[in-house]
Amino acid sequence: MAEPPKPEKVELCVFCRRHAAEPAWRPFCSERCRLQDLARWADESYRVPAEAADQAEKVTDPDG
């Protein structure tokens, strides 16, 4: 017996995660999501986790 075809994997918008990504705005679903993502980068809402500066100074170098 033949297996039914598997549904295609739909890529969701990387910003809202509710709508399928549109080819014109990929990886976003619309210009709105694209601009909101850009705004978060501009106001520094996105941050890379890192060690606090004062903790980094306390680490001693084993070679010196």
C-alpha cells in the first residue's frame, strides 16, 4: 500500500512565528515584521549574553 505524501514543511516568520515566511520578505512574513525586527536591533533590545566586565577583570591569568 502506498504511503500518503508528507505535508511540506512551512517556514514560519522569524519575528512573529505565526505566519508563513513570504518569499518577498524572507525570512519574515511581511514588511511590518521586518521593520519591527530592525527596530529592535536599532534600539539594542537584542543582546548577546556575556560575562560582566567586573567579573572578567577578576579572572587571573594562569601564565602570569
